[in-house]
Amino acid sequence: MSLIWPMIPNQQLSATISITIIEGYLVNRPIMEINVARNDNYFLLDNAVEHTLAPSPSSILATILWRLFDIVVAIALLVFALPFLVLLSAVLLVSDPGPLFYRHRRIGFRGRYFDCIKFRTMKVNGDAILAAHLRRNAAARQEWNATRKLRNDPRVTGIGALVRKLSLDEFPQLINVLRGEMSIVGPRPIVEAEVERYGRHFEHYCFVRPGLTGLWQTSGRSDTSYQQRVSLDVAYVSRKGLLLDTWLICKTVPTVMLARGSY
């Protein structure tokens, strides 16, 4: 049966994306249209062939096994890293008093919004600082519009820069994993402003839970273009499997230690 991806009411973007779901998959769930403006120019990928494989639903057994895998790994990582996380929390609080965590609205599985949790590595008034910086600096504004990141971000605190470089700020997202909003492996969660850049491939993004690590996260991260990021996300969703996920988890450790593409 053909259903429309669910989303929070009164939050519409523009050209309807629908997808066929196995019978009963979204029974008794509120649904509405997600409208996405298509822009094929985003998919003229650098030295890459556009991915055309449509995502297909996983079996109920596979879905349960993937969920159990996420829960077991998330709990194990939290228990193992707990002493270090307590120490890191203390350092962050002393270096910049204020909220320890930062919650940011992202789009997740089936197009649902959720609050993505991170250790706060930016100044409390970070949004105002960013807006003022982009107004004054044309080069920074161009960089932000192209990648949604800044190499020299004025919002980041001194200790926060190191924490972000080593991706330690993402540890709290294990809570998102336990809550079923994220997975250990998957595309990085995006904000609403990025939906248009996925065009018709937003369907692929919505088909899996966003992840702590994934193909883009271990393939250059911020050193890649946004077009390449979308291509990597589509490739991952089209080929998701146990061997691929295991390989990506193993690849994550050296990627984080060497801080490849991280800033």
C-alpha cells in the first residue's frame, strides 16, 4: 500500500514524496505529506554515478535484530565510557558554565522530527553569534550555504573545538539510539533546511534511522562536497547489511582517532 512519510503537522516543505510500505507497517500512525522541491543539479555528483536503486522495506525479523543490535551496542558503549564521560562533563562545565547538553531538532526515520542530543561545545548564544558572523563575512556565508559547517566557527568554545575534533560531543546520541530515534550506523541526521538538497533522494534518507557513524562519517566527512554526502547516504541505504555495518563500525575508530574531515 502506498503511504506518505509521516511528519509533524503544519511542517510542509514543496513536490510530494510517497513510498510503498509493506502492509500494516504504519498502521495507526499519524501521517501527512512531506513536500520536497526537486533540484537535480544537486545530483550531478563529482566523479560518481547517480544511485538509482530504490530502498526496499526490511523484514520484521531484520528490523527487530537491527534494533536489538543498536540497544546492546549503545548500552555497552555507555557502560564502558561512563567514567570518561563523567570527567568530560566536568571539564565542559568548568570551562564554560551553562547547560551541559545541546538539543537540536533533526529529521529522522520516516521523516519524524526528534531532538538530537550532543555535549554543548558552543557558546550559549551561539545562534546569535552565527547570524552576526554570516552577515559580516561573505566567505563564511558561502561556506555555510555550501556545507552547513564552518572551518573557523566563532560559536565554538576553546575546549569545544577539541571535543568536536575527536567527535566526543556525539556520545550523548547513544541516548537517542536507546530511544529509537537513531541507530549506531546510518546517515548523519539532517535539519529541515537540508531536505531540499536531497531532492527525490530524501526518500532514501527517511528509510533508515540516522546514525552515529556511517558511510559519509568514515569517508571524509566535512572534506566531502554535499553532493558526495547525499550520494554516500543513498549508496548506504541501498546496500545496508550486516557486513557493511560491521565494516563501517570498525572503520570508525581510526577515522575518529585521526580526526579525518572533522572540524
